[in-house]
Amino acid sequence: MSEPTSHHPGEPPQPTPVSEFERRLEWSAFSTIAFVAILLGLLGMGLSSLFMKPWHPTGLGDDPDAIAAAALLSGPASATTNGLRWSVAALGGEVGEGAPDPALTRRVGEARAKLESAHARHRRDPRPLAALAALDLIAHDYARAAGRYRRACEAAPRYGEGRLGAGVALALEADRTPEPWQSRALRLQAIAEFAMVDSMLAEYPLALYDRALVLRDAERPAEAAFWARRYLARDGASAWADRMRAIADAVPAAPAASAAR
């Protein structure tokens, strides 16, 4: 056992290591209050994220200009999507594959002006901005469409139409990018956007379908087959299912560890 530290009479006692440590831990009242306030703030943020449901915007909202734009764009809609599936509220739902209808193209300019007015009034509402992105995609301005879709998702990270549209725009930009590495990077970004679509949303089956196609194009056949089978579990009889079945059958049905991520 060690002997207790002794000191000569008249000399101040030397602080022990424990007392010195306690002295250094002493905080001022302000520091203590600030620390407790930070902890309470973090606790409040954690509880709010736990109990508050994420916002899943749908439709176009009730802005009169947005509603008028949708009326201008009503009717059968088609766009060049290279086989990808895509849905737009302003165009009435899922958009068919093919060249845009000339009558629709003529009305796009007027609809764009109305949507820009709606967006200017409702900066925090992602829906008019996503509708503008859809018009960019119809005009083959894929980079601008992807940028607008992504900005819409900044306001609502779980915005199904925004995530799906961003993925389609990025994949289409990849298809016309000649540099292989840049094209692959765009496809991987598109896959990440499709992965952000919640399974409860109407856009989810379309995102599954597109995810499998783009994974195949990115030369990741095992993952493409995994997600194609996930699609087939929901839809095994449509014309869309035939394409997914071809992707699924290209790889033996074995669990791919990386595909489930």
C-alpha cells in the first residue's frame, strides 16, 4: 500500500490527482445551461423525427395557375424515355413511351408560364417545380430536368414523383453521354434516386421497374435480377412483367448480398 502524501506544517496541501481533475471539470452556470439546452434540443429533434410522418406530396396542389397548367396539358401524353416508366401529376399520371404529341408540345409554353407563376408563389411546395422539370424532360433537356427534380426533393425528401423523375432524367442523360465513366456515374445516381421511392407510394412499382433496367445497363446483372424479381412479386402478368422476367431469368435465382442493400 502506498503511504498517504505528507506535507510540512505551514505549507499548503498539494492537490490530489482526483481533486485536480474535479477542479478542471467545473463549469460556469452559463456553460451548464447551454449544454443542457443543446441536449434538450437534440432530444426534441430525435423525438420529432421518430413520431412525425414524412411528407409525401401528391398531385399539383390548389394553386389556380398549376390547375390551369394541368388543364392545358390534359390528354394522352407521351415522351421519349428509352423504355423507362415515368409518372407526372401535371400530365395525368403515367406517361407513355413515344414522341411527344405535337398538340401537347404547342401547349407546353403556355403551361410552363403558369407553372412558373405557381412556383414563384409557393417556393416551399415542390409540386410546381416538379411539373416544370417534367416539361424539361419532354423537351429532352435532361440535365435541367434532373436539377429541378432534385431541388423539389430538397423540400420533400420522400417525394415519390420527384425521386422517380430525377432518376429517369439522370438515366436518359446517361444514355446520351459518350464518356463511359461519366455515363456510368449518372446511372448510379439514377439508381440511388429510384431507391429513395417509398414502397407505400404509387410510384414505387415504376421505380422498381426502372431500377432493374438501369442496373442492367450499368452492368450489374445480379442486382438487376434481384429487383426484377421484386417487381414480379407485385406484377407477374402485364407486358411490363415480360421485360422484368427476361432480366430475372438472365441470372440464376440466388440471393445477392449486395443487391439487398
